[in-house]
Amino acid sequence: MITINLETARRFILGKQGLWPGRRWRGIEGVEQAMRAMEYLQLDPLQIIARSHDIKLYSRVLGYKPGMWEDVAYQQRKFFDWGGWLAARPMDELPHWRVIMRREREGGADMDNRIRQMGIEHAATVEEMRAILQERGTVTNRDFEMKTRTRIDSYRGRKDSALALYYMWRVGDVMTHHREGFERAYALTESVAPEHLIRESTDDEADRFLIKKDISFSGISRLNRTADAFFRGVPFEKAMPIREVMLADGDLVEVKVEGWKPVHYILGSDADLLAELMAGRVPDAWKPLDTTTTEEVVFLAPLDHVSARGRAKVLFGFDYIWEVYKPLEKRKYGYYTLPILWGDRLVGRFDSKLDRTTNTFIIIGLWLEDAALGKDEAFAEALGAGFARFVNFLGATKVDAAAIAEPLLRKRVAAVVKGSKKK
């Protein structure tokens, strides 16, 4: 077992996700590299200033613009989106995921049996949609008017056609061909995926793959039953015996983080990276192409795995809750606050909006964990540089920083348009 301190754990988790010590990918090729390193790009339709998945890639890829991931996924076919926990996944992993899709079709104690039930209840509509797809090639939910369909009451739609298409997508009969806005355009799987990938790996291969993917996604993982949907489809009673075999094989390594009670796990293939960090060195593969996060702050997406779902408190001592679904009167900070990463720490957060009529990026509020940062010249420079890149990413031409209480920070951020033109 390897014992590490919290700082090393934090840097390891950030580094595995491509967030520290700075951006190490660039352009459209970098988008593919980042998405593979991240393991999952969770997709979310909500767009306030930008969608969460686009903010994730902005924070990791130099020159990233909203929507670039769609080119890699739907034009180059390097990734496909799937799952009740919606995420883009590498296309070459499809044989493993088709095992999980088959399990969703069959149902079982560890599966969402609502999917199986959909197929049973709407079997005739499923066959109708299959015939329509064979004729048309692609369809969206909007192609079917309500007056021509059977109305249903489901958490996944109000038309029988919508539910049938969703069922077919979950069990692997169809895939997302492209997106119109954020709406899926469906096509039969053989029209989207390469033929040699439309197959299943063995169940054992799929189970080991999913466990390794969960650990890689988390960087350091407990592999507990509440690991959300990241290795959904691996029966819990199988996961623990597989873990023991993988430990014996060296595929997994036990890690004890000082201050954390449970034993955690990393991939055996990541042990050298962890050793470099323990020695106080930055792994060569992690060297940034441009500024470090100390020179230029990075803003984390609301659903970024390093800080979402209570992880910010554990890793950074930073209490972060995405308040977008909270009633106005219960919000402590704001509707769409983003954490601020400086170096390897979360040091504050800000709320903002994008006025698209005037193309103005408006900072509604900025809150620091340590008030002394408001007079810190190094932080002010890093904050200004971070906002310059962020505004460029959003495509805004004006900035309203009046809500920033600290004069030094307000001055740096107010000059953001000039800085953004240089990025």
C-alpha cells in the first residue's frame, strides 16, 4: 500500500484530469486527447454562459471553442454519447459498452429495469421506429407530431415515439448520428459505428474495463457501491472479487491518503506518475504548453468531476454546491457559480451571465475563500489572465466587472478585453 498526503492526492487527481499544472492539449487534436484522458465527458443541456461540458474542455484545451467536441464525436466518429448518466465515451470502447447495453435490454437486480419494461410495453412502436429509420436514415423526436402519436406519461417523454427511440438508444439498436441544438438525431447503429466495433467483448472483459475506467476517471477511487453510474452494469457482488484479482495482478494499487479513513485505489499503470509527485516533480507527460494554473487561474465547470458532488470539500476544503436547481431564496452565492482554481487549490468562486444582445460578459459576484487574496498582486494577475481567456472562449466583446468588491481585482478584470485579444 502507498501512503500519500492530501496535497499529493489533490495534484494527482487534478493532473489525471488534465487540470494541473496547466493546459497540455491544443486545438481539435487536443480535444480528442483531453476527452480520452478525462474518460467521460458528461453532457448537460443547460446553457447559461456556456454548457458545462464545453467549460470542462475550455479548462483543459488551448484554443477550445464551444461545440468543438461535436466535431470529434459526430464528424470524426471518435466518440459516442450514451447512458442514463449522459456522457461521451471513446468509440473504440463500444464493444465493452455493448455488454452493458445488452444487460439494460435484459434487466436484472443491478440494472435499471425501467429500460427493459419500455421495450416490452412499446415493442410495436420500437419496430415502427426501426422501419422508419431504415427508410429515412435519421430522425429526431420532433419529427413526430403529438397529434399523430400516442400520448404517454414518462420521465423520458410524452410521445410513444420518443420513448421507443430512447429505448433503442439505451440498448444499442440506435446511436446519436448528430445533434441539432442539443437534441439527438438518431440513426441505426450500423450507420454510425464502424462495423468491427459492433460486437460485444466478454462479460469478464467488460467488468474489468468498467472498474478500471471508474478508477481512472476518479484518479483515486474507493470503488464503493455509491460510485454513481461510472461502472454501471457491474453487479456489486462481482465488483469486489474482481477488485481482489486486479490487485493481485497489479492492475490496481491500494493507496492510503492521510486524513481519509477508507482505503482507495489507483491504476497500477499510474503508479509511476504518483511516484513522481511524491518526489516533488511534475511528470513529463503533464508539462503545460502555455501558462500554469499559478500564472493563470482556471474556472471549473459545474459538473467537473474533481469538484462536483461534494468532492470539492474532500479534496480542497471548499464547500461547493451547484445552486442552479435551488429556489432563489435558498441560494448562498448564485445560479451558475464556477469554482476558481489557482495553483492546486480552489480559492474562490464567481457567478456570471452573458448578455447576448450586447455581447457583454457580466460578473454578478465574486467571493474569495481568503480575503487577503483581494490585495495579492500575483493572484490579481492570474485572475485577470484567466478571465481574458474565458471571455475569449465565450466570444464576448465587453466585460462588466463592477460587482467585484476588491479594487485591485476589479481593475485587472476590467482590462480583460485587451488581454483577451492576445489569447
